[in-house]
Amino acid sequence: MEVRMKQINTLKATAIFLVSTVYFYILLFTLLPFIKANLDLNPAMYWFITGYFLFVPLFIAAVVFARKDGNKTAKEVLCSLNVRPMTKNEWGYALTGTLSVFVLTGLIFAVSVLLNKNFGVRELSTTPWFMTISPFRGSDRLLLLVWLPMFAFNILGEELLWRGYIQTRLKNRFSWVLCAFLWLLFHLPFGMDLMIMLLPVVLILPYAFHKTQNTCVGIFIHGVYNGPIFVLVALGLMH
């Protein structure tokens, strides 16, 4: 099996991130308000639908780019995106990275709470400005079944594109720093509060990929970090 990976330059990597970020903004100021104005749904559904329009294209883009390198079969595409079973060492990076992200994110949130109590500084919000989530009660909890596929495309779409395609093909020793910075910019639409909260994962995850060159490491860290936090917010256990 011949796997092809054509290198890309910093300009192309930056362009992909920036186009994705602009597309994100466009969705938030066109599709999202259109859905709100025309559909009477649970407020969380407005983001779920918008999320499908955001993350499915990222997933498709990663596959298309990998195929344009000359990879035809599913196995070749996956290999070119550095998707493979994790070794014991890679599991170590995945677990250590996940734990570090949770600890540092918790520390940031704790500092925010202390600043609020002692100096009146507003606490950091864990919910983006465009998302309204009231705790799911009763049958509304079934909405998590609508969220789950979107969540899968969120994690796979970002990790396959950001890490599997872009970071894999940037052959610079410190390309992970560039990818971390560009990934942070992609979160601009979420607002400054969440960008601050996301600093640990934005830095640690690209570094873990840099050390392992295995996209599954990023998928694991990203998924374990994002999934439980959203579920806790949706169930009213975290705000």
C-alpha cells in the first residue's frame, strides 16, 4: 500500500484555518438566526443544526484533501491522515494530555471564581454567546441523541483536518505551535471567555500529536475533553 502525503506550506495551512473560521462566522450570522426565526425548537437545537453545517464540511475537506494527494482507498486515506491504533507510548500521551488539560482548565476556572469572589471580576462563561442551553429535563434529554452525531463530526472533522492533514504535512519542528495558534483563532467565534478556557487543550493537544504523529491521540483528548463538559452543561450540572 502506497500512502501519499504532499507537504503544504504555512500559507496554505493558515488559509485553510482562516477560511474555516470565516465560514464559522457566516453560519453564526446567517444560518443560525434564520433557524431561530423560522423553527420553534429547543434552543440547543439551533446550535446542533448549525454544528452539522460547520463540522461535516471539515470532515469532508480532510478526506478530499487526502484523496487529492493520490490516496484512493479508505485505508490509504486513513493512513495519510495518520489514523492508526495507538501504541502503549501513545496511550501515555493521550491519557497524560487529557489529565493535564482537565487540571489546567479547572485551574483557570478556579482562578476565575476566586477573582469574582474577591474582586468582583465576572466569572468566565462556559457557554458561547450564540448558544442558549437550559438544563435538559425529562424527554428533552433525548436531544443528546441529536447532539451525539454532531459531536462525532466535530471531533473527527477538526482532528482529521487540523492534525491529520495540516499538522502532518507541515514539516517544521515547531509547526505544532503554529497549529495551536491557528486553532485558537478558529475559536474566535466562541468569544474570549471560552478562548481563555480552551488555552490548555489548544496548546497540549497539538503538542501531543507532534510527539506521536497519531491523529487518534488528538481524537481521544479532544473527545474526552469536549464530550463530558457539554453533557454536564446540558444536564445542568455545570454552568
